[in-house]
Amino acid sequence: MKIAVAIKQVPDTESTIRISEDGKSIATQGIKWIINPYDEFAVEAALRLKEQHGGSVTIVSYGPHRVLESIRTALAMGADDAVLIGFDALDSCGRLKVARAFAAAVRQLAPDLALCGYRAVDYDMTQRGPQVAELLGWPHLPMAVSLTSDGSSVTIERGIEGGKVHMEAALPALVTVGGSHAVWRPRLPSLPGILKAKRKPVVVRKLNELGLDPADFDPSRSKPRLVRLEMAPDRKPGRIIDEGRDTAGKAAELVQMLHKEMKAI
């Protein structure tokens, strides 16, 4: 089975995020970059399928030279090779252009199955998977918490409120991976895996090599534009109702606060 996994590099969730002077991007100084956690789940899901059915796992990513670090991490986990879309400004072109580039790279690889995380933890738009599947003309199975395949079809399980739903599609198909770290428990790269990753091929593909017109990816021609970024306002501290009063008095004060201050009742 040939599997392609689309990954995105994002700031570590424990990094302190600051807005840069232009007001439209984050300050990258001192930021630690990692594989988007949900994409890391997708890598783990792909490696489990490879262990069951054989075949290969190819990583597909985009971005500046620093993205190679995340690609090498995925290769050290057990992926076989990688494709880097060689256009640093792709993120500035809008989500649809990013999806077009991913779709072109995946189409060129001709895998049986494509995987990616159902969301990214930076801008959290949840658009990449559905858009890539639509551009490829493939079925899209979303938010998988388990994944099996018999080589001709893929079956997933996803959680819904109060239960689970099982979905199945013929291959080729695209699956977005959800769940949690506890569900997928991505493997840690071993020392031999890290050493092997340095020798595994990473092919850089320019837009024209993917059959795309670079002129269509001019950031100034992007229809959606990021106007500005703002930090969330500080939350007001909580209020403790006087502990010295009896229960009836506390309840009365709470009702007055909900009615007069918060306008909740």
C-alpha cells in the first residue's frame, strides 16, 4: 500500500506567541517549530497501516528550509521518503492555493491513500483535508480515531456525541485524522531511525514541476487576505461570593449578580 501523509509545521503549543510589528504575522524569534500534532497522528496511522500491509509512506510538506527538521522527524519515525513543495510564500496565497499545491503533489505520487490531520493548531481552519479531497476527486472520510484497510477500501471510526459512526470508502481516498495523543500515541524516533532519516530522500518540487502555474501563486493575487492579528483580551478575574454569609444570602447575591451585572436572567 502506498500512502501519502500531508504535514504542516506549526509553532510548539508551549511557545509564547507574539505578534510582529507588521500586525499580520507572528514574531518567529525564539519559536520552537514542530509537526502539527494532528498531522503527527496521521503519520502514526500511516505507519501502522504500513506495518500491516507493507508498502511505503511518503511525507508531503511545504514551507521554508526549517520545515526540513519536521520532515526529518517524520522520516525518523519510519516514513520512507518525502516531497517538499519548494515555494516559501505558499502560506500567503490563501488556504485554497495551499490545497491546490498539496493536491498536485499527491496526484503526482499516485498513492492508494492520503492522510492528514483534521485541523492545524495554528490557524485552526480545518480546510486542508476537505479541499484536497475535492480537488483530487476522492472520497473524504473525516476525523478518524481508528483506521483499517483491506487494500481496496478504507474504513474509519469517528466519535460523535453519544456514540460512534463507521465510514467506508473505496481507494483511493483521503482520511483526516482526529482523536487525541492517547488514541494514536505517536512513536518516538529511535536513534537508528534518526540516523536512517538523514539518508532518506527528500525531493524538492517547484510549482511548475507539479504542473502548476507559478503566476497563479502570487500572494498579491490571493482573494482572502489576512488583515491583522490581535491577541485575545485578558480575562477578568473570577468573583468569589462572600464566604461569611449563610447559604440563602449567597444564593440571593448570586441571583442579583446574574440579573443586574451579567444580564443572564
